[in-house]
Amino acid sequence: MKLLVAGGFGVGKTTMVGSVSEVPPLRTEEALTVASTGIDDLSGVERKTTTTVALDFGRITISPELILYLFGTPGQDRFWFMWDELALGALGAVVLADTRRLESCFPAVDFFERRGLPFVVGVNCFDNAYRYGTEEVRSALEVDQNVPVLLCDARDRESTKLVLVTLIQHIMTTNRAKAGAPPLP
């Protein structure tokens, strides 16, 4: 099962994939350089020193028949051309949000809504960020009531697992509805 972890620059996608992967995650992080000055907006993440330039990859084996493959997308606009390729074959996505820069996840929400790909919003609770409630975030992002929005800590394996379980349940519910099947009990 291929799942995406998406969102804006510096929201914690690499951290989320790494916190839950059973194998050492593949990371394509490079140092931010002077060349990115004026291109990458570091507002709210001034201490960030690296950026994902292609993807992050992790794996979780649920059973021999069910393996989750996690693909973290790059966050900056200049790498979004890769999102179409990464989305091929994906069954769903986590849109990771940072309340300090909530507007940075609008493009990810739009991307998955346009493609009809089920997604959940994981609000990464950074230590120095205001703690908005899930309904406040839902309203700000203008996502449907059927899209799960939950608080999480991308550094914490159990928190990340809860987000992924919620995503899988949402995928199942969405696909059953599309097929005209009754909802699961």
C-alpha cells in the first residue's frame, strides 16, 4: 500500500517518515545554501538547515500480505513537479500541517482534492506553536467534514502510527462509499 506524506516546506514530513519506518529511511536531504536565498521562505523555520530535494521513503510491515510504503514529498514549490510522479499508485495521503504557517498546506490539500485521493490532515504540534483545535484547523483549511483532522507529533512513533491508522480507515471508508457499499460498523 503506497501512502504519501505531504505538506509545505518544513512541516515535519521527513521526521514523520523516519519516526515510524521499520527500515532506515531513505532521505534525499541537502543543505540549504545561499543559492536558495529568496527562493525558499524560511519564515517560521529560520533554524532549518536542510531540505528534501526528491523524496523520503520508509516502510512498515503490518503482515506478510500488507506492507505500507511511505513516500514523503518535497515541500518547496520548485520541487512540486515531482508530486505527480510520487502520487502514481498512491492510495491516500497525510497532509502534514504546521499551525505557525498553516497556509503552506493549502497546495497539498488542493492537490489531493483535485485528484480525488483520500487524505487526512495531521497537525504537527511543534513545541513553540499555538495549539489550535482540530475544528479550527478544519475551518481554516476549508476541508470537508469527512476529512479526518487530528493533532500529532511527527517525532513520536505512536502518534505517527495513529495518523496512518486513521488514514487507512479513511481510505477504506472512502472507497466503500465510492463503490456504493454500506459503511463499516
